[in-house]
Amino acid sequence: MLLFLVLLISEVLTLVVLRQHFYDRSWMSYYFCIIAHVILSIWLWILWFETVTYNGIFDEPDHIWIMLNLTGMVCAVVFPRILLIVFHFSGRLIRRKAGGHSRRLTNTGLVLFIIILTVLGTAALHERFNVKTENYSVKIKGLDPDLNGLKIVQISDLHLSSFYHQKDLLVNVMNQIKAANPDLVINTGDFVTIGWRESAGLDSLLSIPEGRYGKFAVMGNHDFGTYDPFFTEADKDNNVLLMNKFLKSSGYKVLNDESAMVTVGNAKIAMIGVVTKGSFPKIIHGDLTRASIGTDSADLRILLSHDPNHWGKAVKGSTNIELTFSGHTHGMQIGIITKKFKWSPAIYFYPQWNGLYSEGRQHLVVNRGLGVLGIPFRVWMPPEISVVTILSE
């Protein structure tokens, strides 16, 4: 009801602003703005109506897609409309004695509207699918010669409903990974946003890339059905079973607080994986001690842990695990990434939010994910494929 009132009031007041600002000055500008306003409003109200009248299963991908896009339209259209309204009527308040409104303030609101709509529109239609390959070299002291040059490709946070109408783009990403000829393919979780139904029929796509020595995955907190308001505990347990089945049919060895040994020549790699449950800020990490049993004899230990904060809390300085892979942060889907500078508000929640981090002989790679969560934007924060090459120090 609150959203309906916000949409309705902003709709009416925006029309008032456009009439008061343009009608007596330029009919052409007025009617152009009205047409643009109506087009945006039609799409906005369609999304709102489909969301509030939906009576299907909550974690169906089309429902998640609609909710995602409604949130996006609220950010890209409703929020700048509110800014325009505030600027315009502030101008009327300032000029209440002289009459009229401050054209400068209203024009400022219009410029902000156009900038926000353009930036977020580009972020939704282009940047969220503009996948970048990031290459990292990790030097391991005393590395077995048979592991020198080992290539690992990591992806994370697919949130498969993000690709509900763009499955061809997901296929392109999988083909890029396959073309890299990786020795290992790993995925650090959050395959879905709400529940297992988002993954239906996509195992054949995720099966496209293969690793010479295998594919490994862990489940992220979204993979446990935490965010479905209608899931009972039995539903959550069933969700876990179905997600494990989906990952196995996609070619992954799923590491649920366990490890697997990989043989490369005469060397052995311990692939260790812990589950991640809960929701921010109460993230629950799996049992690393249990997962690490039997891995001391390995020549290289690799941990898959969805949340990068786990590295600082339980891995770094506390274990003999040389390399950890994480995701989870998405880089907050907004920030700045250049060759010399990188920043995101994610840093205030995750000190290690994207890229390669090293301390002593231990290393962490944080992938900023492929999908989107909450809003359908990536503002200067492109999705990522991580290619990690292991080298001897």
C-alpha cells in the first residue's frame, strides 16, 4: 500500500511539475516530456500490478525477475522523480511572494533525473552483462613443480534468475570459461537468489565448461532457501537436497564442509569447501576443522568459502591453507574500477571485497560475481570471471 501511494503521488506531482515548468514556455518540450513520462509510467505500473497480483510460487524465476525489475524502476524512475518534485516545489516555496517557481532549481532537478535515469539504464541494459575477465597470479613458496602454471577459473554469485531472459548471455559466459582450458573450475556459491526453482533446466548450461582435473563448488547463503518467506524448515531441507542434485548434474563436486583430493602429476591438491548460511550481518560459516580433515599431506590446500570475511576470522594465520576463493560481495554492484584505483562501498562491510589479497604465505581471491541481487544494476562494477594462475615463488 505504501509503495502504491508513493507511485501515485510521484506520478501526479511529476505531471504538475512538467506542466508548470514547460506548458507556457514550450509546447514541444512539454509534450515530449509527457510522452517520455507516460512510457516510463506504463512500464512501472505494469511491473507493480504483476508484482502485487502474483499468486504463484514465490521462488519461480519470473516472479523474482519481476520483483528485481520493479525495484530497478523505483530506483531509476521514482527516486529521480521525487528529487525533481522536491527541487521544483522548493523553488515555489522560495518564490511564494513573487509567484511562480525557480526555473534554475527545476532545471537542476530535471538534469539530475536525466543523469540518474541514463546511468542506471546503462547499468541495467549493458553494464550488468559486460563480463570482464580478471587475471591473477598467485605465487606459492615451495610449490611442487607439477603445480607450477596450474590454471584455475572461478565464477561466483550467478543468481540465476538474473539471466531469466538472457540465457544466451549465460551460454556465452560458460563458453568463455571453456575456451580458457582451465585445469580447475570452481564456483563459490549463490547459484540462486530465493530457491531451487530458479535453477530449473539450467544444469545443461552450467555443464558446458569443464576442468581438466574437475569442477568444485560450495553453496552460498542464498542457496539454502533463507530468503523465501514461505519456506518451512522442511522446505529448506528439500531446497538443499535439490540444489545439491542440481549442482551435481551441472558437473560440480559439491563440498559441504568436506574435502576432496586432486592428483596432478605427482602432486596432490586438497580441495576444501565450507557452506555459508544465514543473512547479513549474521552469516554462519561451516565447520572448517571438519572440512580440513585429512588435508595436511596435500602439496597445496585450496579453500572455497563463499564469504570473504571468513578468511580473516578463521583462515588467515589460523590454518595452513595457502589459497582461498570467495565471492558474496558483488562489489555492492556499484563503485569504481580502473587499472590504478578500485573502490566500492563494499569495503565498509568486507575489508577484502574484490581481487587478490595476500598476507604471508596465505592468499585470498574475491570474485565480484556474475549475477545481480536486489537491483538489476551494475554501476561501474562489471561481472567477473577470475582466472588464477598458480606459480612457484
